[in-house]
Amino acid sequence: MERADCIVIGGGVIGLAVARRLAIAGVETLLLEREAVPGSHTSSRNSEVIHAGLYYPTGSCKARLCVRGRQQLYRYCQDRGIAHRRCGKLILAVSEGERATLQSYCDTARRNGVIDLVRLTPSDVTALEPAVRCVAALWSPSTGILDSHGYMQSLLGDLATSGGTFACRAEVVHARLERGRHRVFVQQGGACSEFETRLLVNAAGLDAQAVAQSFAGLDPSTIPPRYPAKGHYFTLQGRAPFHHLIYPVAGGGGLGIHVTLDLAGGVRFGPDVEWILEIDYSIDESRRDAFATAIRRYYPDLDVARLQPGYTGIRPKIAGPGERAADFCIQGPAEHGWPGLVNLYGIESPGLTASLALADEVAAALGVIAAPADN
Ligand SMILES: Cc1cc2nc3c(=O)[nH]c(=O)nc-3n(C[C@H](O)[C@H](O)[C@H](O)COP(=O)(O)OP(=O)(O)OC[C@H]3O[C@@H](n4cnc5c(N)ncnc54)[C@H](O)[C@@H]3O)c2cc1C
């Protein structure tokens, strides 16, 4: 049987950030990923936006960790030369009825410590983005974009240089607690190996519930339900008509079909929200017309023939259709009663932005570092 001080399950951006943080703190850490390469699921299927932190309820983990994580992430990208751009974002009211929503964003943002929002008139918006129509807007200068793959590679590099180990094609199939230590069973290349570890982190994303269910003796009532919500993206062929991120007001489980830019200046629209039962990344091209209708509310000149199917991502939600959005669920021993175990559920957006702050939170929950100061 092999031993490690900590095992982190899941090599998405969250598992990578957590494993890196623990290794830097001097914990001998083993990161196990089921797929052949890290970040094969949600961490490679998102908008790559560094969010400011203006939507989330004040005091929630999403709000605290987004604001703190955004600052950490910009610093990290700058220090490590990871491609990123603080390109800013417009949030649009396209009808009189949506003005109140913009006001509520301003209020929430201020309470969350996001104090750089600027109100814009339609003519201000025309000066910035001539193709866009609205009745009022907000400008968020601290929103940006990053190369999420470069970021994950860098986290993996940090893990290795801090003495941590990464194993791919290594699927955790079962764990149990014996005399205060975890026995973890791992399927790798047709063989099952056994590991012993003091600390265990479940960062398995969409599979976090299934992984927790495989922990013998963990109270099942602590495992939240899973409500996967697929988001489709369509790309815009040809010359980009936008220079900034452009968001309508949020609704229906997502942030609305918005415009994001990649670092090469390419435009993509999305993601929409489709509640699903099984994990399936196929793209439903029949959604093009619904996309066109949503996009034309703020970009009336859209040529629908330029919309091309892009990709999909699946949000690991823990609140279902019609329910109030759930917060990140970070369950430590105080919540589930297992010493040395942290389960992470519902790490949807802004998980990428919050990843470094979330890693600190997990390290603190395991008693490895002191609890980080609040924003
Ligand atoms: C459509 C969409 C858009 C988004 N846009 C943004 C955005 O613009 N900005 C932002 O901040 N956030 C965004 N997010 C959120 C962000 O992408 C996620 O919060 C983040 O990627 C979650 O990372 P993760 O590591 O928890 O999950 P994942 O990336 O899914 O990683 C989990 C890993 O666990 C592995 N695994 C599962 N089971 C096992 C097992 N038994 N043993 C070993 N390994 C296992 C999987 O193979 C997987 O690699 C978006 C999300 C979606 C879906």
C-alpha cells in the first residue's frame, strides 16, 4: 500500500489549485485524475472569464472567493506570464424594465467590495461598442479573460516543483476511514491499488456526488443533489464586431447569452441553460434560432449565417430549475463528521476565477493554513 499525506481527487482547475496550495504548504500531496489529461471536463468548457464578483449574494462563498480569487488570479497570471487581458465588460439593460436589475447589480457589487462599476448612457456604449443597442449599461473594468489551459499547466508545474505528484488515468472508486486515516482505492490501467492518506479532498466536479457516495460510512444526507445544466456556445465567423465582453442581465440559471472574446479576439456567444440528466457534451444546433433571438436584443445587425456551433459545458449545479441559485458547497469535517475530508460540490461559475481563493479555503478547512482574512 502506498502512502501520501493528502490525496486530491480530480485534476480540474479546482483540484489542481488545491493540490498546489497544499504542496506549497509542505503537505506531501498526490493528485489523482481519471482522464488522460488534466482539465478535460468543466475546466476546459467554460467562458474563461475572470469575473469581478458583482452578481453573488453578499457574504456568500461565491462573492467572497470571487473577489479575493480574482485579485489573486490577476497577480498570478502577471507573475507567471500567463496570457490574460483585463478587457472589461458591459452589462446592458435593453428594456426600461431591466434598469432596476442594473441598479441591483450596483448595490450588490458595492456590498461585495466591487467599487469600480461605472454607469454608462446609450451614447457612451455606442462610443465603446457601435454595434450594441441598450437603454442603459454598467461598465466593469476589472472583468477580464485568461488562457485557462496555460493557467492549469502552470498550477501543475507548481505542484511538481513543490514536491507533489500528479497521476492521470487514475480513478478513485472507493474510500473508507480506518483508525483516523483514509484508505483510498484507485483503478489505474486495469489494476486496483490502495493508498493510505491522512487528508482527502473530493474535487471531482460533476462526479463529486458519485465519489462521495463511494465513501463507505459517509452520511448520505450530507451529499447534495446534482442538477447538471448544459450551456451551448456558438461562435461568430468573420470579423469581430466587439472589443469588450457584453452581457445582458442574468436570468434562468445563467448569466444570459452573452458575448465573450477569446485572447485572439474571436467572438463566442453563450452559454444558454439546458437542464439535463446525463453528462453529454453534444451540441444541439437547433438552438441557433433561439440564440439569434436573444443576441438580436442587443446586437440587432446579427447575421445568423455567421453563427457556427462551438462547444458545450455543463454546470455542476446543486439547485434545480426554478430554485434559488446555490452557493459553492465546501464541506469539511464540521459539516460531515469525517476527520481530514473536504468535499466540494456545486463549483460552477465563478469557480475558475475563485480557484486560488477556494484552494486557500480548503487548506484552511483541513487545518493546513490559517483561515484567510475576509475581503
Ligand atoms: C458553461 C460554463 C461556463 C463557465 N464560465 C466560467 C467563467 O467564465 N469564469 C469562471 O470563473 N468560471 C466559469 N465556469 C465555472 C468553472 O468552469 C468551474 O467552476 C470549474 O472549471 C470547475 O472545476 P472543477 O475542477 O471543480 O471541475 P472539473 O474541471 O470538471 O474537474 C473535475 C475532475 O475530476 C475528475 N474526476 C471525476 N471523478 C473522478 C474520480 N472518481 N477519480 C479521479 N478523478 C475524477 C474529472 O475527470 C475532472 O477532470 C463556467 C462553467 C461552465 C459549465
